[in-house]
Amino acid sequence: MELSFSSRPLRFVLLLFFFLIFTLQYFTVASTTCHVDDETGLLGFKSSITADPSGMLSSWKPGTDCCTWAFITCLFKDRVTSIFISGQSDKPNSFLSGRISPSLSKLKSLNGLYLLNLRNISGPFPGFLSELPNLQFIYIENNKLSGQIPASIGNLTGLSALSLAGNRFTGPIPSSISRLTKLTQLKLGQNLLSGPIPYGIRQLKNLTVLSLDQTASLAPYQIFSRRSRISESSIFPITNFPENSRHPFPPSRRNWPTSSWATML
Ligand SMILES: *[C@@H]1O[C@H](CO)[C@@H](O)[C@H](O)[C@H]1NC(C)=O
Ligand SMILES: *[C@@H]1O[C@H](CO)[C@@H](O)[C@H](O)[C@H]1NC(C)=O
Ligand SMILES: *[C@@H]1O[C@H](CO)[C@@H](O)[C@H](O)[C@H]1NC(C)=O
């Protein structure tokens, strides 16, 4: 009699306890998982990497919260807002081989893509980046991307900064680049680009940093008027500049080592 009287509330308390445990577990799992599109997109990126000898992407594992993976930032809840992967130049194993997978176009909140000094990322310019409405910063530096910079780059009108420095891009700088009117930084130096610098670059009024290979018949100091925010000294043409022609920057800067091509303002 006494036993059955006390066992009923006990059963209730136990049930409540298990109910709480299960719901808690459910909510913790739910809140520690990033958006499924972002996880899929990043795992697609990883799967197109053919060599990662230093294990840079080893924390990128299916079923874990991609916001906690190395090089990933999520500023808005469960959405990835930036990928910042940088190889260390003093470590020979710190490189990635492979291509930039179009699956990155699933990361709809991506604001910045930084693939720096990874040395062996190859393939063409990732044109699918124009499918990302929030993308403001692209830094794909010191890799092995090749081919022409596509005219469709002019579709990335939200960009504040674009650097493709230190790759193997060939051909002309597309004139459509002048449609990127929000650009404050444009770095295309240390490639194999040829042809004139598009005159329309003058329209990029907010540009404060510009680095280009100087292969053009038209020199930057002819392009930029005095009213422009950019000063001649911030333009660093490094390669193929005829030794005996006028330099747009003071002699002291002429012999900068090639490693310092990055603009330092
Ligand atoms: C660099 O990338 C190329 C092309 O993907 C590949 O054939 C080569 O093996 C890579 N080099 C290293 C050291 O992984
Ligand atoms: C992107 O640019 C290309 C060439 O400039 C153009 O033909 C194409 O329609 C553009 N695409 C989008 C989605 O705006
Ligand atoms: C250029 O910069 C100014 C001041 O920072 C800003 O108000 C303006 O909107 C910018 N122009 C473009 C096209 O982004």
C-alpha cells in the first residue's frame, strides 16, 4: 500500500527526467550543427582537394558543426560568412593541391573567401562566385590558378576587394572590371597578364590599393588623374617593366624584392 502510493510520483519524476534529457539532447544537437548547405558546400570543397599533407582540413568532418572547423567563421547563427585558409610559407608541407569546387556556391551567406599561399590550388577563376550575393572580399593569392580572367568578373558588383595576385592568369585584364565600382583594393600583380590596363579602371573612385603587372602600353600614371584617391606611389608594377622607361614611383621603390609585391600602404 505504502509502496504503490510513493511509486506513482516516482515514476512520473523519472519520466519527466528522461523527457528532459531527450529534449535537451535534441536541442543541443540542433544548435551545434551548421546549416546543411554550408556543410555540404565545404565538404565538396574538401573533396576536390587532392593533397593536404599538413592536414589543414582535418577538422572538416561530416556530422560536426562546420562553424567550429578550422578557417571557418560564422557570424550569423549557423551560416558560414568567411573561409580564411592560409598556408605558411616557412613550412614546405603547408600547401593544398586541387581545384576550387563549385560547391562553394552553396554558401549563400559567404562574405569573404581567402585562399592564401596555398601554392598548388589550380584551375580557372571560380566564376560561380558570382552566385554568392553577399560576397565582398576575394583574396586568392599565391596559388596556381590559370587561364584568362573572365569578363563575367564584372558581375561581382558587390566586391570591395579583389586580389588574384600571385597566380598564373594570362591574357588581358577584362574591361568589365570597371563595373566593380565598390572596389577599394584590386591586386592582380604577379600573374602572366598582358595587354593594356583597361582605361575604365579610372571609374573605380574608391580604389586605394592597386597592384598590377605592368605589361601595358598605357602606364597607370596616365590613367589616374590627380583627383583620384589613389596616388602614383601605391601602384606597384613589378614585372616586365622596361628598365629604361619612366617609373611611376620613386627610384627607392624600384628594386623592391618580388616578395614585397603586396601593396603596403
Ligand atoms: C600540384 O597540383 C598538380 C595538379 O593538381 C598535381 O598534379 C601535383 O601532384 C600537385 N603537387 C603536389 C606536390 O601535390
Ligand atoms: C555575367 O557577365 C557576362 C559577361 O559580362 C554576361 O553575359 C552574363 O549575362 C552575366 N551573368 C549574370 C548572372 O549577370
Ligand atoms: C565610396 O566611398 C564612399 C565613402 O566611403 C561611399 O560613401 C560610397 O558609397 C563609395 N562608393 C561606392 C560606389 O561604393
